[in-house]
Amino acid sequence: MENYQDALGAFFLMAGVVTVVFIIAKYTYLIKKAMIEKGLKAPSDSKKVQYADMGCIAGGLGVGLIISSIYTTMELSEDSTDLLVWGTVLVCGAIGLVVAHFLRRKFDKQ
């Protein structure tokens, strides 16, 4: 019985993800179509800025994972280790977001 529950849960999770992606894609398309019909120009972010944003975020998360791997080698309780690992990853990811924000502002000035 437990396998059926797991399979059913996985099915509903995937169906939810597909539904959310479909809704986002549909409304993004409709918004762009309406902007084109009204003669508005869609805001164009350069690919360089988008890649810099993703790189900063991924770099921050990577640094957080590297730092958090140090905590797993220490003799700490499991709760403390979990807290330090997740906290470090989230803080470094946030630092990556801040760096991405300042890079975006720098690119926008140019």
C-alpha cells in the first residue's frame, strides 16, 4: 500500500509542476502577444546580464556547498550540522544574489 501512496504522491507532484510551468508559459506568451499588438517593445535583457545573474547565484550556492562540506567533517550533532549546512548555503546564495544585483546595475549604466 505504501508504494501506491508514493507513486500517487509523485504523480501529483509532477502534475503540479507541469501545470505551473504551463500556466507561466501561457501567460508569458499572452502578455508578449498583447504588447506586440499594442506596438510596445518588450524589455530586452541582454543574454550577458542573464548569464551573469545565473553565474553569480550558482557561484554563491557552490561556495556555500564547499564551505558547508567542512561542517560535515566536524564532530557536531546532526541537528547542528544540518542547521549550519543549510544556513551557509542560503547565506552564500543570498550573497550571490546581491552580487548579481550590483552587476546588473553596472551593466544597466553602460
